Amino acid sequence: MRTDSSPGTLPAREHLPAAAAGTPVLDVVIPVYNEEKDLQPCVLRLHEHLKRTFPYAFRITVADNASTDTTDLVAARLAAEIPEVTSFRLEQKGRGRALRTVWSASDAPILAYMDVDLSTDLNALLPLVAPLISGHSDLAIGSRLARSSRVVRGAKREFISRTYNLILRGSLQARFTDAQCGFKAIRRDVAQILLPLIEDTGWFFDTEMLVLAERAGLRIHEVPVDWVDDPDSTVHIVRTATEDLKGVLRVGRALATGSLPLDRLARPFGDDPRDRDIKDVPKGLARQLVGFCVVGGMSTLFYLLLYSAFRGFAGSQLANALALLVSAVANTAANRRLTFGVRGRGGAVRHQAQGLVVFGIGLALTSGSLAALNAAAGDPGHSTELAVLITANLAATVLRFLLFRAWVFPDQGDEPTPPDHPTYPSISYDDSFSSTSYGNRNPR
């Protein structure tokens, strides 16, 4: 996983200003490999659709992934005949590699791509890019799994797509619905920050991009699409699925260890109401409360299971102390990572030590409750003990959250506030095409 530095933080979203005549607002990339038969019909159909329906200047870029047939010649001929078409050839295969290369060099503020088979209905293209142009969203994807999508495909591909989606949701906590649909768009300023962190150069490129964007808090817009499966697709399903699963493991491991510098992607969000300095409303409190409650609920169940297990061979006080100690260590580690967003090993020992102090306070509350119960009832039943412990733990939980927020993790409650007058790289529409890196109409 890439951990090299990125260009910087993202500017607040803004509606794209009107472009100069002839300057492309949208650059649609078509990555191809040995598509000499399908390329020309695809480009002509896409060009006709954009000329007829798209209200801004556009460009169509054919990215040839080291084809061994005449695909590059077809692309060069189309580029010579149609002003809005350009071609680029890579000497290495890989859809992700092609998209990174072309998107990194493009001067268009909105970057998109689609598969050469045009399985997705082109009427979804304008709804796909409109939220990016308006400044509402950072990325946009077509979704075949949205409720209002209309999809025609075989049972095998349907099963694979939905299974992959479940894997992403279960392993990477992804909330987007369709990572593999070949119909996506991104703002150029976002791509400049995001692309250096993406390691995959093949089919997993899309998924990795979306997972990193979502984890960084970027806004992803989903568009329901009409999609018809291409029976002549050359995609090797088994090999692609294997590579995707390897990518899921790699990204999941990087996220779990905190090795990804996602803080570099943090957007100042000048248009985000959460950044406003509102009196008497602590920043991050709502999110932390939700995380703390989830962790607390799991910790309570863990604690009760441990208590029941320890109670089989120890007295109530010893069983309570052991169960609370083990669950407290796990609770502090979980809250450190999930609730307060502390990554890496720095300060972990100190946080655990402070967590043990909090544990001591909780132990005093629960032990005192048990002592009071034993004094009052003599020999209470197991269910009565559990009821008293749950009540005492609720009180200890409230105090634990306040101590965690104010003492153990005091610097994690507030998000960094952007300066009053930040300076960000602006979107330029007048950058000239570099003939050496991108705009060659005849790369050979």
C-alpha cells in the first residue's frame, strides 16, 4: 500500500466556473485492450451522444493498454478524424494503470471513464457528472445494484457481483453499492490527491479508489443505471475475482494497521456545516457517542460472558475484577481506534495506563454495588447479581466516556479548523495539453 506523500489537502467544493470556448470540462477515458472491432462503434456512439446532449465542451480519450492487434491504429484514425477525440498508448497492460496515467495528465476538471462495450446506458452520463460540476460531490459511480436500476445479465455474473459487494461491506465496511461497474467520474482536484495513494493497476483500481475516498470522508454520488451484460466480454472472471480478493486483503490490512495516510485526504470542507464554530456544540461529539455506545455494548456483553465464566471457579468480587480488567483493556483499545480515531502505536501504552485508572473507578463502582447487594440480601441469586452489575456498569459507562474524552483522548474531539483565508490550488481551464505526456493524437 502506498504511503508516499500526496500533493496536499483538498479545497472546498465549488461549482465549476464557465469554461473558455473549446476547453473541455469533461474528459471521458475509454481503456481498451485488443478492441479493434468494438472501438470505432463505441467512440462514434459516445461522441454523437455527447454532441447531442452534453451542454459543456468535452473530450474522449482512448487509452490503449498495450494492445497487440490494430486497436492503436483505429484509435489514431479516430483522433485524426474527430476533433474531440484523442488517443494515448501505454506499453503495459492494466486498466488502473491506464486511468491513473490519463487522469493524472488531463486538464479537464471532470474526469470519467466507461467500458468500451457501452453496457451502461449513456443517458446516465449527465446525471453522473452533474453533481461533480455543481460541487455537490467528489466522485460519482454508476450502480447496477440500486433499487431503481434495470439490469440484464446472467445468473453467474449477478451472483459474483452481489457476493463481492457483500465481501466489501463485511470486510472493509464499504457503503457504496457497486464497485465494479465500469461507469465512474471524479473531480480532477480530488484525483490529484487520491491517485498517488492507489496501488492497484488492474481491475481492483476502482474498488481501492472508492474505499480510500469513503474512508477519507469524501462524498460519493451513486446513479442508478440501465445495464445490459456483454456476452462477448473478454474479462477473465476467476482471475479477476482472485486479484480482487487479494486487493481486499491488502487494503483491509493497511486500514487495520493505520499505515494509510488518510489524514492527508482530509478536506477542509468550507461548505460543510460540521466545520462551523457553533457555540456550546462540541465538534465530533455525536460521532464519538455513537462509536462509544457501539464499543460499550460489545464490551458489556464481553464482560458479562467473562464474569459468568470466572464465576464458575471464583467468588463474585474476584470474578468481577478479572472480567472488568480484561474487558477494560479491550475497551480502551477499541475506543482508541474506533471512537477517537487514534491510529498507530504512539501513546498506546500511556492510553492503556490511563484506561486502567478509569477501570479502577469502574471497579470501585461495581464492587461497591456488589458489596451493598451482599450486605442487604445475604446470598443473592446469580440473576440479581447480573442486574445490579448492569446498572452499575451503566453509571460507570457515562463516567468512562467523559474521562476518555476529557482526559485520555483530549485532543481527538475537535477536527482541525481551516485557516480564515486558505490558499488552495485552483482548477485551471487554460492549461495546455502536453504533447509529450498526454495529447498525442498519433502515439506512434
